[in-house]
Amino acid sequence: MNFKEDAIYKHIGNLIYKIRKDLKITQEALAKKVDLTRASITQIENGRQKLPIFQLYKISEVFGVSIYELLPDNKKVSSESKLDKLSLKRVGKEKESIMKIIEEDNND
């Protein structure tokens, strides 16, 4: 998966997780209702498994929501992707700073 595709599936998985928890439905129960395994539901919720449209449709029916409520807004995914990239850059810079401090500490 490319970066934007990854963000889309993570967003969908996160929504499925939140709605499932709000409705107090177990992964096992949801899996049975949509003809998937519990492991597949886990992978979907974590954004690691691609979800065919017909499966997303089945899940939306179980949840009693429109399929569109499970899809991210294009602008939101783009901004989330940009935020993720910025976060990664920031972590990299922080790591460099920490490594310099450790090196300086070791030299003393």
C-alpha cells in the first residue's frame, strides 16, 4: 500500500473499531454477521487489510449507518497524511538531538 492508501485504510479501520465498540459488538459477532474471520476484523480495524466495497457495505448495514459514513473525506486523508509526514520528520529531528546529548554525555 502506498502512503495515502495506507491512511485511507487506517481511517476506515479506526471508524469501524469506534462504531463497533460504541454498539458493544464483539469482533467475533461482527465477523459472523459479515462472513469474515475475527482475525480479518482485527486486521481491518488496524488498517492492515484491504476491505472490498461489498464487505464495507455489509459492515455499514450491521452498524445501521450509511457506507459513506465509513469513508474518509479526501481533504481529511490528505491532511492526515501531511500530519503523519510532519510527525515523522519531527521524531527524526528529536532522535538526532537525543543522540547528540547522549554522545556529549558519554564524552564527559
